[in-house]
Amino acid sequence: HGGAEHVVAIGPNKGDRALILGKTEDGHYRVGIRQGGTQACHGDWNQVRLLGKWWANTAVAGDVEFLPITDAVAAAATAAEAPADAAEATAAAAAAAAAAPVDESSS
């Protein structure tokens, strides 16, 4: 897959790998989730979930403290850094999600 690797930041899939697969016709993000230690059933992914399109703009505006997914590289880096740096990583992940290519073939 050509997209950047992400990590689920909260909830029951916390720590699992994630990848923005594209967008729905309504502009929501299709996110493939690979659960650790389980066999994939959707190509490389165990689950395909939706991330509401409002998350990216809300995070960039600073209206939420974190996104449900974050960039894998930033997640590893921010694990050892100050909370202020985590906010910057969240904004960077939001900007990356907002710039994700539209997957026209998945409708």
C-alpha cells in the first residue's frame, strides 16, 4: 500500500496498525486496521472502518486533543517526548489525513 502507516490511538484497537485506504463518496476516510497477532480478512486488514471527515479539520483547528489514529512515526517519537509535541504530531496526522487521496474504486 502506498499510504503512510498509522497507529490506532484509543479504544479497543489501541496500538494496532492502520492505513488510510481512501474516502467514501461522502468524504469520510476508509481506514484499514490490522490487529496484532490475527489473520487479515480484508486483504492486508482485519477490519475496514470509517473515520468521520470532520476529525481532520477539528484537530487542525485545535478543538480536539488527539485523533483516533496517529502517524506511526510520530506515535513512536511522541511516546518519549513532551505532551506539547504530541499535539503537534496530532495536527500533522490530521493534515496528512486531510490530504489522503480519494479512492474512487471503493464506492
